[in-house]
Amino acid sequence: DVQLQAFGGGLVQPGGSLRLSCAASGFTFSRYAMSWVRQAPGKQREWVASVSITGHGDYADSVKDRATVSRDNAKNTIYLQMNNLKPEDTAVYYCNGLYAKFSWGQGTVVTVSS
């Protein structure tokens, strides 16, 4: 079975940083482009960033210049480094395939507040 488990969230002050991780299993991870999406309270899920099978990252305008996405195929894990966090980054963060959509796994809660 496919499993996607995000972790690394927490409570952080505006301007702070977090590194999110998402561990994947149950499929050939290295063959899939992966993405980070987030869902803020009362809002729909929105795409945040994606990483290609070669490691190229793409970013939503809302996080561009503040986020870095990466992957470690040996660990079947993708990462999202978020800097200069803003209150509007508060959301549950999930990972999934970029094109191939798997069942949503466990997200990680990021709360940006003073």
C-alpha cells in the first residue's frame, strides 16, 4: 500500500523557518515527480511546490523565494524548507505525486503566529 507521511511542522513565529519532510513508501519513488500542497482552515488545498524526478523545483508565487523543495531518492523522502514564514502560511501540509495522485496521507500542521 502507498503511504505518504509528512512531518516536521509546528508553531513558529513570523519570520521563522521550518523544514518539512515527507516519507513515501509502496511505490517506486524515484520514478515520480512529487509535490507539496497545503490546506488552510476553511480553504481548499493549494499547490505549494513540486520536485521533478531530476530534482528540479517549481514553486507557487506565494512561496517563491522563501521555499526550497528537494528530494532524497535513497530515503524515499521529499523536503520543503520554508523561510521567512508568514501567518498566511498557516496550514496543514501534505505531499503527493505531482501527476500521479495517491491516497492522501498524514499531513503536518504548520502554525505561524506570534
